[in-house]
Amino acid sequence: MATQAAVAAPTLPVSIDDVRVAHDRIRASIVRTPTLISKTLSQMTGATVYLKFENLQFTAAYKERGALNTLLQLSPEACAKGVIAASAGNHAQGLAYHANRLGIPATIVMPTNTPTVKVTQTEGHGANVVLHGETFDAAYAHARILEGECGFTFVHPFDDPRVIAGQGTVAVEMLEDVPQIDTLVIPIGGGGLISGMSTVARAADHKIEIVGVQAELFPSMYNRINGTDMPCAGDTLAEGIAVKEPGAITAKIVAELVDEILLVSERSLEESVSLLLQIEKTVVEGAGAAGLAALLSHPGRFAGRTVGIVLCGGNIDTRLLANVLLRDLARSGRLARLRIRLQDKPGALFHVARIFDQERVNIIEIYHQRVFTTLPAKGLITDIECETRDRAHLDRLVGALRAGGYETSTVELA
């Protein structure tokens, strides 16, 4: 896919100088987020893992960089008329925040089904939010109409050289802080972040491998680069990179500079969000966990490498985060639902509970089912949610229940 000769490719629309100038332009107004080694993740993956904590930006995502770089290059006339974007995510908040700070009117078009919290957050940054259409495509089309009618400047979330150069400043800081990085693992949605970071990496004084990551449900850039036609649809945890059509500019850069694109499953994304919270005590959204998901899914691919991962965002709904954490506990055996067949007679539940007590297992919830079951009228199904120390502890409990004569099974997650 990419070759080292691509460093000097004259046809690419963003150069290393563009990114360096962008960094000088925006550095005073963004957070220089830390790049820190994770000893535990390094031990788990066999690589030396460095994390770039872009979830610590004020709006909790790297998107501020490209938005600010674009805003600072607008003419006075354009600033007076204002900017417009179509986004229900991090681009909306990054653009709204910096436009408000610079005194530039901002309009954000969002689909009508955008969660209220995202609308409120964007309005809180001073933007005028217009709700239009049920899909992003409809919101995008309406934003382009308003652009023409009102004279706004449209700020694209990824397919703009100014935005790409701004996003590339992430790599400038990473390589200044950890120059020995030899592999960058970067999430891909529309391709703005990986395009900018690849531009920086190809100008380094040593070979840096560039690996992109997409969710299996939305392999849009993977399709474009590899000539495949996999569907792009579904409820992915990585909604920040759930892009159906990559940019024309970004696709060209990715084709020239990126070595490989890997796809990661929803399960690996969930595991990575949970691990980052447990190990690094940091909250990331699904897209922000994609880099770690790639390492966990392909450990042999990165063994022995010095890997830089971008935690590109931390805007995740708290209820969704709670679900992810609970599902991870269930998969590890620390939380379980056991389905136990009982006889409908006095003391039946007491005797089962006594086994839980003997095995020192905490019961959280008990569900009785007498009616909607295929068992005889005197039979019943009891589901018991419980908390154990680990998978081995759960296995001992199940063994003790079966030894006590109880038909027992675990209710597994997908």
C-alpha cells in the first residue's frame, strides 16, 4: 500500500510543513496532551505501548485541532458571516467551542434524532444548533444549502487540507515526546486523523509503520483502499468512526502513506474501553479504544514494536459505558447469570442459596419464572445474577450446584 518513496510524493495536498505551521498556529489554544507508556498494556500485548491522551482536550477529543486550524485561516469577512458544519459528535463540539472563543458565529446542523445531551453540549459552546433530517446525510445536505443561502463557511469534519493538517499535530507531539516510536496505530473514520499523522510520520528520520483501524461494521476506508465491498451498517460502539463514505482527499493520502488497515470486532472494542478504564483509569469512547483493540486482536502483529496509540476521544454516554463495563465483568466470569431448574416446593430456593453461601458468592438479583416455561406445572426456572472473584470461582460454584443435583447453565453474552 505505502512506500517510503511516498514521502516526497508531490501530488499530496498536505505536507509536513503544513502540519508544522498548523502546530505553531494552534498550540497556544489547545491542550498538549501527554504521551505516556502503559506498562501493563505493554506486558499484555508484547509491545512497548505509548498512549496519547487526546481525551483530555477541553471537548474531550482531538477534533479541536483541525477545527481551530481552519478557523484561524479564515478571512475577516468569513469570520463575520460565520461557519457551519454537519455533525452530531466531536467535530460539532470542537468547532463550536473554538468558534465561540474567537467570536465567530457557528451553526451546527444535527439529525433530529441526535441525543439531547449532545445538542445541549453543543449549544453550551455557543453554537446555533439546527435539527434537520433523520440521518447524517440529510443533515449534511441541509448544511450545504444553508452555506450557500447564508454565506457561511462550511468546515468539513475530515476532507479539508486545513483540517487534516490540524489533526496531524497529534503526531508532531507524540514524536517529540517519544521519538523512538516505530509504529502508529490510528483509528479511521473519514480519514482526517490518519492522513495528518501519516504525513508527519513519513517525514520522520526513521521508518514508522502506519496502521489504520476501523470497526468491522464500518469498513469504508478499508473497502476503498482494498477494492472490497463489505457493508457499512450497524450499531457500533465506535460511532465516532462510523463513516459510510471516506473523504476523497483523505482516501488519496491513505492510499499513498498507510501500510495497512485492520478491522476490529465490537467485542474487542468493548474489552478495550473497559481495560483502559480499569488499567489507565481513563474514559474513552469506542473510537478512542480502536487502537488498543487492534493490538489485542493481532498481538503477534505488533510484538516487539514500540507502538503509539491515539486515545482520540472520551465522549461516551455514561449509561452505555456502564453497560460496557458490566458486559466485560460478565465475560470475565466476575458477573454471571445462572439458570437453575428447581421444584416448586417450600425450601427449594433456600437450599440453592445455601450453596451460594458455602461458595462465598454474592447474590445480586433473583428472577423466578413459573408461567412462561416449557417445564411441567410443578417445575420452575430461577435465574440468579451473582458476583464472583473470577472465572475459576464461577466454575466452582456451578460444579457445586450440579453436585447438589441442580440442573444449572450459564446465560452467555453474545
